[in-house]
Amino acid sequence: MADQPEDLVSVSFFLEKNKAAQPLPFRPNNLLSPTCTQLPVRNQDFNNEGDDDSFPIAGVVPGRKGSLQASMMREDKCGNFPLRLITVMVKVSKFLDRKRTLVDRLRQKNESAERLHLEFGNCYQPDFQILYARLVNKLAKLNEQMESYLKLVAEYGSTLLPHLTEVTLTSRPETLRKFCLSRATQLVKQCIPPGMDHGLDQGAVELVVSMCALLLQLRSLGQQQTLSAYDVRLVNKVLVEIKDHLEPKVRQSFEDSVEVAIRRVTMSLTNNQCCSGMPLAS
């Protein structure tokens, strides 16, 4: 949950923006028919056994710059609300329902795995492993697609209310990460003697900068009153990125000496916040 109540877009905002008090003639288009206003949703997209979890939106392509502004300029409306915004919200709702189903199935698989472990040890049937891997892949793919549509929702919010420039809960960890990277770069440059920067290994310098930024990020998280799941996820993501840039011969040492310590610090911050009566924001 957010640290403070978020400003919601009221109905009066759209009524005033679109001049709903004046009678407007209906303008049919290719997305909205005069007889039916229900948004088209393909049933096969949400089939529990289907492998295709892609939910394209007509006129809005996640990750493509300019598509949102072009759709806003056309001003396709469903009543007094932007049609594509409603479409995105419907898709996000479907994503959440689908994710709840996958999480429930994953919980059942974990319970089955625990029972199999008690009976047979670490020997799992190949069919069970295949089904479990498919479920994890579906959940990972769903998270990536849902993140794209959540970015669209954030873009619509900034387009409709440009005067709200506060950092949101989802963008706060990334903003903190960028600030820590900038600060770490300055600190490393100050430690390098003049004229010695060209003779240093740039890969090693970037590794030192990334580690310094991660430590600064952990210090900032420890000073915050609330710790969100986005903060923890970003820390884990940074660890994976640093580990991917390491050579294989030193990767195991990094996991045993550095990664374990970082994860313990993160877990300690989470546990301390829960013990203090402040639940982890999600």
C-alpha cells in the first residue's frame, strides 16, 4: 500500500474535461458499436491450460512510444471516459484474476512437492517437474505482461493529471536506485587519482560502482519508515545483474560471500519492520 492516500481522478474531472453537460452526437468507430458497449475479450486468452497469455490492445502497444499520445489525440470515448484507458483497466483486472489462479495452482504444486519430498526425498516424477516448470514460466510471462500494462496506466495518469509529479510507490525504488548510482559514480571518481582513470579496468570500475550503489541503496532502505515489495524485488534484481557480469570462476565466491550477506540484510530489514508493527507494503 502507498505511504499516503493517492489522488484519484474523480468523475467530475472527466465530465468537465469532455463537456458532458452538452449533448454530443454519437460517433461510431471501429472499437465501439452503437448496439453493444461491452469490450471484446477473447476467452482463449484466459484459458487455464492455454500457453498463449498475450493480451494485445487495439491501438495501444505496450513499450511503443507515441502510441499512447496518438490514441489520446483521437479521443475515442466510452461515455465520458477514454475508451483505451478502460480497455487497459479491464486487461489489468483480467491479469490479476489470472494471476490469482496461477498462484493458487502454484501453492497446490508446492504442497504436493512437500508431500513427495517426505515420501521419496528429492526424486520427483518427470511429469510433475514439467507441469511445475510450465506453471512457473506462465507466471513469469504474466508478470512481464502485467508490468507493461501497469506502465500504460501510469502513463495515462500522468497524461490526465500532469500536475501530479510526486514519486509513486512503484517508481520510488527505481528513482532511489538511479540516485544511488549517481552518488556511487561520484564517490568512485573521487577515489581515483588524477590521470589514473585511463589505465584502470572499466569492467572492474563498473563493478565497484554497482556494489557501492547497492550499499547506498540498502542504507537508504534502512532509514525508510516503510519498506515495499518493490524495494526488495529491485535489490534482488540488482544482485542478479551484478552476478551476470562476473566471470564464472568468481561467481560462486560472490554468491557465498556477498549475495548471502546482502539477502540477510534485506531479510533483517523486512523482519524488523514487521516486528515494529508496520507491515510490508505490497
